[in-house]
Amino acid sequence: MSKQAGTDDEDEVRRQTVAEFKEAVNMTPAQLEKWLDTDDSKRVGQKHGNAESTGHQSGRRIVELLHWHVQDLSAADIAHMRKVVGYIHRHLAQGPAKSDPASSDWRYSLMNWGHDPEKK
């Protein structure tokens, strides 16, 4: 395989990842920042001790990524975008555990990752 072909493949994966990220993350940076400041946002998610939850940390990084230009994204940024897309798709497939999804931890967790299932 030529060096150019590898670069073209990497560029295509990068474009696809960014497109999937933009489709999965349906909250604006301002909406996500406001959400991350709430008690419900800080309450939900997987934590290690009293540390910030994984989803809450990811939400702060998502806000940063939403502000950056595609050409400025690093390989680590693209990898995080893939992680976000995977999480959102898996979590959506699970569905809410209680009858009222609007106020469920399921929704709140998704919102920490930049996706509000109630947003139309």
C-alpha cells in the first residue's frame, strides 16, 4: 500500500468519525455546558470514589471538541469522538429503565455525553 493510500484512508476515517460525532451529539456547546453545571449531571454516571464521573469528564471534553475546527483535531481527539459515538449508540439501544424517560438517569447520562434523547 502506498503512503498516499494510507493517508487517504485515514482522512476518510477522520471525516466519517467527525460526521458520526456531529450526528450523535445533538446538544450545542452552550446547552451542554449549562447541563454539566446541574446537580443531576454531577450525580449520574460511573464514578471511582468521589471523583467526577466518566460521562461528566467526557462532557467537558465534548464541549471543547465542538469548538475546534476539524483540521485542528488530534488523533486522540478523533479517538474520543469514536468513544462518544459508541457510548451514545449503545446507551440509546438500552433504553430507559423507568417509565418516565424525561427525568431518568438514562437520559441524564446520555446528556453528559452530549445527546439529549428528548431533543427534537
